[in-house]
Amino acid sequence: MEKALEGVRVLSCTHVHAGPFCGKILAELGAEVIKVEPPEGEFTRYLVPLMYKGENYFIMHLNDNKKFVTLNLKNEKGKKIFMDLVKKSDVFLESYTPGTLDRLGVGYEKQKEVNPSIIYASISGYGYTGQSKDLPGQDYTAQARSGIMTVTGFPESPPVLSAHGVTDHLAAIYTALAILIAIRHREKTGRGQRIDMSLFDAAVDFLCEYSARYIVEGVPPTRNGNKGIYGGCNTYETKDGHILIYYIMTWENMLRAMGREDLIESTRYTLHKIISSSDFNRMLKQYDGLVQEFDSMIQEWVKTKTKKEANDLLSKEGVLCAPVQTIDEMFKDPQVSARNLFVDVEHPTVGKVKIPRAPLNLSETPSRVEWPGCPLGYHNEEVYGKLLGYTKEEITELRKTGVI
């Protein structure tokens, strides 16, 4: 099968989530991604001890299809080797606090000197501009400062974190997109460029609908539980769990599913007046009491059903809904298998392991997981020997002297 990014070499100095996931996307599309770690390994190997048969699974699943090398960037010989790798690369990807690589003498300006066409992509907490550029940051801090936490949870609760990795994942996707754009630009002009992405940028962008409400209304949106940003949505308790129903767009269908066709023509229960109102939010407030009545009506009907029974009946009528599944239930969901979202591949030391695939479903060049993230320095001989021409004896000496 053809690989869209075959022939593109990415040198990656990233750790934890955002940077590795960006590299994962590129690697699954066929790029040769060389992951550089310090000789002791990136700190995630020890900070996130998700061990699977003696190997760190966090490393495995965020770094599939990559080649793993070790290199000491604080060592002069290590810096020379690093710059030799830069010369042979198309893209450099890093996720350090701004200025870190500049202080080591291997930052963007130095890389441009040896490879003018390099595409240099950075993912950081707050980016390379602004008063906060030197601050460390990660997913949780981006959620806090952007406002995500203030719109997550229920009205009576304190601010709540969203699922872990929301801004990490989004920043990674944006950076991968920017890299593809930069590659296209270089094909046309021959010039590389710098990409500056931050988790804070991604977090603010993630709130686009809430930002729109603030711009229009002038009042910061707050937590609304499971009712959705505009209402007309909620979760309801079934005999064996919960189901989410987004009924405001399909209210008549909802009534049919519940066997209450008699209410369809009732002016009291007609929601299209709310939906089509030019002053949508005022109308929702006016109908707050009625919405509570809707919720009670739906809950009374749902509580007599299992999640599957309610979901089947509602879906048959075209009502937007989904069972609230545990992670265990998600793994057993036949749609997960049908979409090939997890694949089994061979790890060099632990054997078969299940790895999530970046869900890029292109008909000719889909994302593919070929191998999971590997043990520390697993590809040292291949990369330093085949790519840079070091002999086995020289590689052994580099290891003995702490360069790799």
C-alpha cells in the first residue's frame, strides 16, 4: 500500500503526549520518524509507569512506527552527531520550553545554517511570543488558563478538568497539519520555515463555540452539566446505566419513540418555536420550566429500558442519542473493530501488543501501525550506522563515552 509521506524524514526531540502524538501521525502516514532521547531515556519512561510485560506502554502507543536512538545533546560530540542528523532531515519536531535548544546551540538558527530547507516545528506551553513564552505548560494548565475548566462540569460544582490530553491531542493534530502545509510550501519554493504551536493556542481554539457566545452575548458561559452549550440535551438513567439524548433537533421523533404522538400537535410541546427563534437563548430561559418537564417525561420513559433498548428505539426514529459507555464497553463496541481503531502488532521484546491507530481513513494512503514504540536506543546501530556511516566499533565507543 502506498505511503503518503514516504521519503520524508522527521527528527523528533519530543516527550510525553503532544509532540510524540504529532510524530505518531506522521509516522503512520509513512514518514521516517527518528525519535531522539537522552541516554537515560525521556522522563516519561519513568514518570508514567504504565508497564506492559516489563515495557512502558505509554511509550509504545504514542511512538509507533518510529526509530529510537539515544543522544547526549549536552556533549559536544553529541551535538555534532545531532547536526549531522539535521542535515539529512526534512522536518525537526521538538516540545521543549522555548529557548532550551537555543541554549544548547542546536536551535532553529543553527539548524538553518546547516539545512536551509529544514521545517522546524515547536510545540510548547504558551508559544514563542508573549509575556508567558518562558513559562512551562502542559495540558492541565492550558485547560485552566483557557477557560475550559470553567465550562466543564455542573453548575454547582467547582471548575473541572476535561478528559486528559484534550489540548495535547489537538495541538499535535494542528502541528501535523502545519508540517504538511510547510512541506507543500517547500515543494513550491524550496524554502523551509518555522512552526510555533502552543497548547494554550489549541485550548483557546477548542472553545470556539463558547467564544462565539461570549462575543455575541458579552457574558462568559458557565458550566451546564450534560445539557450542552445550547440546551436540549441531557443524560438519563436506564436500567443498566445512562444514555445521552440530544432531543432539541428531533423533538417530534422523540415523542414518536416514546409513544406520545398525541403531543406532537400540542402548542405546549412544540419545540420548533424555540429552535427557530431569533432570540434563541431568551426563549430557552423562558422555557426553562418546560424543559424540566421534558426531562422528567424522558426520564420516566428511559428508566424502564436498558441502554441498548432505549438507544435502539430512539435511533430507529432518528433521534440523536448514544449509550454512555465505560472504557471497557467502548473496547467491546463492534464499531471500534469495524473502524480498525486498535491494531495488534509485534513488539521486539514483549510480543503482540494492541496499539491505537491515528484515525486517518484515506482510501489510498490510510494511517498504518507497523510496530509499536521500541525500547530505549533500539535503532542506534541502524540510524548511526546506515544513515551517518559510523562503524560498529565507533558506535560502541560512542556508547562507552556517554554520547549515545
